[in-house]
Amino acid sequence: MKALLLESVHPLAESLLRDAGFEVETRPGALDEDELIAALEGVHLLGIRSKTEVTPRVLTAATDLEAIGCFCIGTNQVALAEAAERGVVVFNAPFSNTRSVVELAIAEIIVMARRLTEKDGALHSGVWDKNAKGSHEIRGRKLGIVGYGNIGSQLSVVAEMLGLQVYFYDVEDKLALGNAKRCDSLEELLETAEVITLHVDGRPGNAGFFGAAQFERMRHRSLFLNLSRGFVVDYDALRDNLESGHIAGAAVDVFPSEPKKRGDEFVSPLQRIPNVVLTPHIGGSTEEAQEDIGRFVATKLRDFVERGTTTLTVNLPALTLDGHPGDRRILHLHTNTPGVLAKVNSILANHGVNIEGQLLATKADIGYVVSDVRDVPAAAIEELRALPETIRLRVVE
Ligand SMILES: NC(=O)c1ccc[n+]([C@@H]2O[C@H](COP(=O)([O-])OP(=O)(O)OC[C@H]3O[C@@H](n4cnc5c(N)ncnc54)[C@H](O)[C@@H]3O)[C@@H](O)[C@H]2O)c1
């Protein structure tokens, strides 16, 4: 089988896939629609990052394609529903940069508490100012985490190790790790914590959810961080609160509209305000995260091809499957309509095939049934393939 890896994904992905027996072609940049269609002939696995658009037209043309690995967090660049309709599985790397974001948040809390950007700026312009006024330790401070998901909960653990008292608020009922305390409302958290950090997801309902009313509710002279999504915060309101001195410092990594490429101009209401740390959406950008993304996604692609495992896919039903040495495994993606499982089992029974293990999962319009058998005649496979509900059928050893 052939894999095409675009956009300089980490070399670990290439070596993992080669070790698994794939023929691997790599290209440094993204391809446009026509180039991609031409390049995908005879390709079974496609690896991309955020700049390659996999459109419905690409998916229609790429008849050999079975799986797409997004070597990044987002999957907006892929027409996910159309991929699912064609039985093309899509994976991404939702956790690989969690630790990187956490470490940046911790660093920024210390930078703001010690007002390091001001000290650094003064010294670079030749002014020696050793004054301790306004500089604080973070030990014993109350940290308020909004959004206790992958990043928020890991930040909770690391922050506690540094002596911060952790409070959090999440719309879901989340397990509090370590000594962290759950708040019943965002308001309670804002009134309690001295540092507020946002780690909510990008659901549409979160647009502008943190604005003037929330800043007003925060404790006087507290610190604010946003490393989640730019559109969740009203940055004009943040600037007003920084200028009035109600908020003592801010660290912002994400913006409602971000420049497309390196060197493009960047404009924000938060520029040129003391004790404000601005970073160009680099929370998750570390070499360690890139390497882990390469490992994580390549492993998902390999396990899908070798075993049919779809764990953590973003567009198809998810099944975690062990290997069954000596068995044959029938992987059957189908439209999710009543009676498909009965039809599959009746075809196998008519051919005298004994099913040793079977799993079914469904997601929206797609069903995925995996049957482990000792052997299966070619005629049975042809009958399964001919079912009107069949989207894709594959047999692995
Ligand atoms: N700065 C970066 O480079 C970078 C890197 C990775 C992720 N991120 C962003 O960080 C954010 C968190 O990522 P994650 O992997 O932890 O996501 P996640 O989905 O694991 O966690 C998000 C949590 O926020 C909660 N939540 C959603 N809306 C909320 C609200 N209004 N109030 C309180 N809780 C709310 C959810 O219930 C969930 O527990 C995402 O927005 C992601 O895009 C940024």
C-alpha cells in the first residue's frame, strides 16, 4: 500500500509507516486541488497538515484513498462528511500538544506575576530597575481554570506542583484532579481566583462568552490568560480593564483573526500595553509536540490498515480492535439502516462461515461492523460487497 505525506510532517511518521511495510512518498509543501487529485492516484493513505484542502472533488477522484491523517489538531481542511460517505476514515492528533500549551501557560503566569516583560524591556533600553514592587511569587496564589478538558486538567496538575491553589469551572461535570476545587458557576470562579486562564473548546456558543461583565467580576489586580480560541474573548473589553488597572496583566496566544503567514502584519487592541504578553498562536508549537503528532497519527493510520481500528477517528464509528493472529477480519462500512447486521450474518451463515467475534458501532449515517472469522470464501465477500448498503469492504489477515 502507498502513503503520501505532504507538508513536511515529522520524519517519525514516515519511518513508522515504512516499518509497517508501506511505500511512502513525502513532499514538503501543500498541494492545490488539481495537484492533489493527480498525486492521489494509487495512494491509500494521505498525510496532511492544515494547508492541504481535501475537498469533495478530491475525495470523488481519489478512488484508492482509504484513510487521511491530519498531522495537526484541526480537521476543518477535510470535507469530513463526504469522506465518511465514501468510507474514508480521518484521524487527527487531539492531545499531542497538550503539555506544550500547559508549559506556556505556566511560564506566562510567572512572567506576568514578576512583570518580566517590563524588566526585560527596561534593561534592553539601558535602564537598571531592581525594584521588587508589583513582583510576586505564584506559590499559594489561586488559579482559576475555565474549561477542565485535556489542557485545563493537565494545567491543574502541573500548577499544583508549583504550589498554586487550583479552582476550575467547566460546563460538564468533571472529575477534580489532586486538590483542585470545582466551582459551581463561572461567576464563583471569577470572584475566587487571582489568575484566570481560559481553556474552553471552540463550540459556536463560546463566541464572545468572556467580555466586559466577566472582566468586571474578576478580582481587582488579577491576571488573565487566553490560550484557547481568539473569538471567545472581547479583547477591547480586556484592553479597557488593563488600562484602568483592574486587570494587572494578560497573556494572549490566540486572536479572532490571525495573519495567514509568517511576516504578515499583526494588529490588536492589546499591543503596547505594559505587562501584556502576546504570542503568535504558539501554545502547541514545540518540536516535542510535532514529534508526538507524527507518532500518534501514523500509528492510527497503521492500526486502521492492519486491524481496522478506528479509535479516535473524527468522522466514522470508533472501534478499538485487538489483533487476532490466524483469523481473517471482515471490515464492513455501510449506511446505517436497520437490518444490515442481519444481512451480513445471513450471508456468512449461508456460506458456512462461523463468526468468532463481532463488533458493531454506528455514527450518524454510517455503520461499521467487524467480523472475525477463521476463513471466508471469496463468494461470500462478493455478496457482502454487492449489498446495497455497503460503502466499503476490506478483509485483513
Ligand atoms: N494555543 C494553542 O496553540 C492551542 C493548542 C491546542 C489547543 N488549543 C485550544 O485549547 C482549547 C482547549 O483544548 P482541549 O484539548 O483541552 O479541549 P477539550 O475539548 O479537551 O476541553 C475543553 C473543555 O472546555 C469545556 N467548556 C466548553 N465550553 C465551556 C464554557 N463556556 N465554560 C466552561 N467550560 C467549557 C468543555 O466541557 C471541556 O471540558 C481549545 O479551544 C483548543 O482549540 C490551543
